[in-house]
Amino acid sequence: MNVPWDIRTFTKREELLLAPAEEAEVLVIAESDYFDEVDNHFTARKVVLSESGIAKWKDVYYVDKYQEAEEVFKVLLGIYMDTSDVPLIPRKGQRDAVFIGNYSPARHDYQTSFALTMSQILAKEHRTLYLNFEHYAGVEELMCPAGAMDLADLLYFLNAGEDRFRLRLQTMIKHIGLLDYVPPMKVGENLLAVTGEEWLKLLKKLTAMGEYEYIILDLSESIQGLFDILRTCTRVYTITTKDKAGKCKIMQYEHLLETQKYQDVMEKTVHTKAERIGRIPGDLEQLTKGELAELVRSLVRDLKEGKGEEQ
């Protein structure tokens, strides 16, 4: 995790009190190791790793000690951002992220499985972020617990400075294996209220961070500015069906792209036939195995080679 601190650790009280107080921005200390001299020596924000669940001291922050270290780190980042000017954090990447869109007007259950499969395959070799913009994400494992942050919270920080936005993103990132993702909105109706300009601003901020090589967008009609978002993508994958209604929806969609002067979206679109996908594993981390995974791997090879053939 990319953090704005140099971290120093202490195992003895005497050594801690010898540390230059003016250099400390955040002091993290276990509840069982907290002692009165800490208040007198340090003016930095003090975070107590709570063991009893009782707030024993004033003017300190409390974090549950008994949780994963990554979750503790995320809480610390949140405290830091809310109480300080965030320093410049060097950009990691040397190039902008590649956006990959997944969208079909003929709604199909395969789209999210397809997008997640591609995301996980890319994540094995590249820093990859998956974002779901569907009204109903349809994958229970993607949803965060009640009260936890999701895509709606990330949008709230759109107007924050680049470094503050970057750290806020890190506090809400979840993982499927090596893949990073932001939990989708719990209430799909909230997607409808976000303007196309706001979505594009979000994508611009994400690529400016330099953290990711690929950003996979699982899209739907629930978002404004869909065509402009598709235009930002290097490749768009559209799952097609054999039934007449599905074919007619795709024809209507492509006609609209043409009349609205988005022919470039059509040119970068790869049509993938649903009947080629076959059986889909039930476990998200098993999506990289089986027929769907083999199909996606061939598409990834074409993507990296700059090809755009129908599959």
C-alpha cells in the first residue's frame, strides 16, 4: 500500500520517548502500552489500538486492534486525511491506464462474469481495477457490509485534491485475489443521479493516479454519459445472443451510435457470442479456469497485440 509516511517502530517505552516529537505525524500505540508520558511528549495525532472496546482517554482516536492489518491501515489513512494536509505522493506509473468497457444493450447474465474473468486474468500480470456500474451488481461477494464505503463514497471525494483522493480510494479498495475493486453502489438508483461529466472526471482522476495499468468498466444504461464513457475505452466487449429480440436491441444500439456520431465506439467493439461462453464457475476466484477463461485469454492476447476480432 502506498502511504505518505516513513514508519518507525518501537518495542520499549524508553526508546519511544527518545524519538523527536516534532517529527511524528501519527502515533499508533496499543491500549495496553499507553502511558501518561505519551500525552506530554507527543503533539501528533494519537491512535490507540483498542483491546477492551472502552474509550479510556480523551483526544485520541480508537481503532479495533483485532482485525486485519490492512483494515487497520485503511482506518489510519482515513484519520490522516481528515486531520491534515496530505503531502505529495509520487506517481507510480509511467503511462495512463487502459480503460476496457463491457456493455451490451441485450442484457445478459454473462457480462459481469466475463468482465470479472478478464479483470482477474489481467491482474495476474498488471495492476488492475474493476468497477461495476450496473443497477444490480448481481454478485453478492462484491457488495460491502452495511455502513462500509462504496462507489458512491468515492464520488463524494471527486473534488478533493489528487493526493487526498488517492488515499481515500485506498481506504475503500477490496480484493479478489490480485484484483482491486471498489464495491458497487448498494442502491442502484443512485447511479442515475450522477452526471456524465462526473463519471468522466472520476475516470480522469483514476488514470492520473498512475496506480493502474488496466481499469475494467462493467457498464449499464443506469449511468448518464454512457457513450462518452465507451469512447474513453481502448476496447469495448459486447456479448451477443442468437435470439431475435437481442439482435434487434444491438442493431438499435449500433444505429444510435452511428446517428449520434459515435462510430469510433463501434470500431473498437468486439462482439462475443454468448453461446461460446459455456459453464461459469460459482466461485469468483475460479473464474480464471474453464471455457470462459480460455475465451477471455484469447481476447486478452488480441488486446495486447492491438487486434479487434469478433469472437
